[in-house]
Amino acid sequence: MAVVHSPSSTAQSVGAALAALGIVLFALLALYLVGFDQGALSRTGMYMHELMHDGRHLLGLPCH
Ligand SMILES: [Zn+2]
């Protein structure tokens, strides 16, 4: 079964593309904060690292 989307206007296509881009950027930011941040971007010291510690281990990301 194929799902085909045929937008009725260019504005809908641009809107969908921008929404998809926003979702991807948000997902990458969340992945960074959960998996790799150690205070460099969040400026929270090790707070974000400790807050996301269990999630980091659950995802199998390098930690300690
Ligand atoms: Zn750890």
C-alpha cells in the first residue's frame, strides 16, 4: 500500500518542508542534549548530563 501526498499549492509544500526541518532540528538538539552535552552548549555545568544520565545509558551512548 502506497501513501501519496499531493499538496494543492506550493505554499503547503513549503510549509510542510519547514515543519519537517523544524522537527529534524529539534530532534537533533534533543539528541545532543541527551547524548553529548556536558555543559558546553546548555551552560548548566554537569546538570544536564546528570539529568539525562539514565537516558544516555539506555541509548548506549558513551558516558563514563
Ligand atoms: Zn554514565
